[in-house]
Amino acid sequence: MRRIELKTDAQLAWMARAGVITSRALDAAVAAVAPGKTTAELDAAFREVIAENGATSNFLGYYDYPAMICASVNDEVVHGIPGERVLQDGDMISIDGGAVVTDPATGKTWNGDSARTAMVGQASAERRELSEITRAAMWHGIAAAASAKKVGEIGVAIEDFVRSETGEKYGIIEDFVGHGIGTQMHMAPDVLNYAARDLGPRIKKGMALAIEPMLVTGSIETHVLDDDWTIKTNDGGDACQWEHSVAFHSEGIWVLTAEDGGASELSKLGVTVKPIPA
Ligand code: MF3
Ligand code: CO
């Protein structure tokens, strides 16, 4: 098995810097969502915040990926490439992006990775519910992580939440999973968004994990388009993703890609976050 990178609190504090920039860049991309806008315009809004903060993008150039965000509309699950597609009233769009900062003292690069879903104009109640359930599923996964012994308990919590709240209405994608994050965007371990028999490695202080459930209204089968990136549902059902990067530091958890560390959302679930000690 690939080794899991364990970070010091000081290193996790660098990740929090990348995380906040990621969050602010996503704020800008989400704010740019409107009928008539192209997905390239959302990427431009994201880029501006990355540049203003002296950060770089981990997506741009990743296996030659050509943009800073993934913009996945309606039946696109993940990895949609921003371009000339014009957003229509009633569309839903998942926007995924990450910032990288470099610690000049060590030369190490620290990554953020986060995704949100937004409605374009007036989307249907069905689409809004899909996003709300996916978002809540992510927060339940993060809340479980706070006291979990093993990484796989996150997926168990996500699946338990989705099933208890909405029965079999939604599918949980299995073709793509969350991941460790740190000096690189994608690192060990895999973080499943669904329950599996093997609960995987133990959660240890110093870990950072990207938790990123993807829910669909139909079958969980997917295919990749001719652009070699965009993933769509086979049956054309809608898909949605939310993602945060989460740190396990010496005193608890902190959601790196939320400005408040996840405090407001997690307090509703009875979980207290702790700032990363300076
Ligand atoms: N951020 C995606 C993930 O959550 C990965 C995007 S890779 C890119 O893991 F090349 F499309 F940028
Ligand atoms: Co990710």
C-alpha cells in the first residue's frame, strides 16, 4: 500500500492557507454562475482569485488538464472541462477546484481541493434537493470523520445518511472516490463515499483527506466523453458533487477548505472543530 503522508500542525496550517484560497476562489466561481454565462467565465473568475493570492492551481496541467476548475453540468458527474458551453436557466453545475501554496522555508507545496454545486437561475425542486442531500451527505461524512477510527467509516456515514434520508432514491457513485491530500492533490488513502466491507486504514493525527460524495438520480454507471475528461451518467440522470479537504491535527479536526473550519455546519451535527494550533 502507498504510504500515507502525516503532517505536522505547522504543515497543516500551510494547507489551511491553500484551503482558504480555494474557498475564496470557489466563492468567485459560484458568484459568476448565471444563465447566459459560459463555464469558461467561471474558470476565469476562479483564476483571478488564485492569482490575486499568489497561489497556483493544482488542476491546471494535471495530466495536461487545461483549466483551473472542473465544471460539470446536469448529467456530467465530474471533470467537465470549462469552455464555451452557455449555462441555461434551470441547469445545475458542480464546480471543483484547488489552490496550491508553497512554503518558502521548505519549498514544499500544499494543496487544497473542494467542490460545490450551484443552481443556474431557477432550477427544479428535484435538482435543489439532489444538491442539498449531497451537501448534507458530505457534512455527515465529515462529522463521522471527527470520531472515526478508520477511514472507511466516512463512507459508511455518507451512505447511512443518504439511505435513511431518501431511501433508494439516489445512487452514490463508486467509480470516483475521495483521497488523501497534502504535498500533492491526490495521495493515499482512497476515501470511499459509500460503505464497503474493508474499512481501510486507521485515521491518524496528521492526515488530511478530501471527502467528496457524488450522488445521482439514476444508475451509478458512468462513461467518459471523447474529450477524455468529462464523466457523464450512462442513463442521463442528474449528478451532483460536494467536496471539502479536512485536517486531523493534534487537537481535533478542521475543515481546511471552509473559512470557519466547518464550525457552523458541524455544530448542527454536534461536532466541535478545533483550530490548528499555531
Ligand atoms: N479535484 C478532483 C478531485 O476531487 C480532481 C480533478 S483532476 C483535474 O479529486 F485534472 F481534473 F483537475
Ligand atoms: Co478531490
